[in-house]
Amino acid sequence: MSKWTNEEAKKALDTIRKKALTDEKFFELCLKDPKKAVKEVAGKDVPDNFKLKFIENKTDEMIVVLPTPVKKNKALSEEELDSVAGGTAFLVTIDRADCHAQKNKL
């Protein structure tokens, strides 16, 4: 199992977003089996211990990802320091309306 760099992850997510805008079957794959969708565009597996979820963008809903709270007087672990310094959190939204609009332009 190979590790992902931030650059590889960003590139894969950008490709996924663009493909999901014009390919409704791929859009559905992202929602149903996100790791398979990533493998399809990036050619790399997502680690088994890594949870991945794509969420459809809805007009009446906003999803905000909050950081994990840091307890007072607690030193950060090496892993926590790495995530603050280089971060590996991504939020990708796929707007079905945009998907249909892009598809109609083609």
C-alpha cells in the first residue's frame, strides 16, 4: 500500500470533481464507493484504515468540517503536529445541478 502526498491527493480530488460534473455514473460511484472512484481516476488505493466519503451538494444544506478540539495543557502528538503543519483534510462538494448543466453544454 503506497502513501499519498498532499499534491497527489489534491490532484486526484480535482480530477474526481471535474469528472463527476459530466459523468453521472461516476458521480453515483463517488457516493456509493468513494475508494473505488479514487482508484479509477488516480490508479492508487486508498488505505483501508482511511475513511472517505463524498457528499452531494444540496441547496438547503451546509456541511462544515470542524477541527478536532485540542485539550488545554496537552502537548500535540507528532501526528497532530503534522496535520496542523501540512494538513491532510479535504472537502469536496459535487453539485448535481452543475453536473447536469455541464452535461447539457457538451
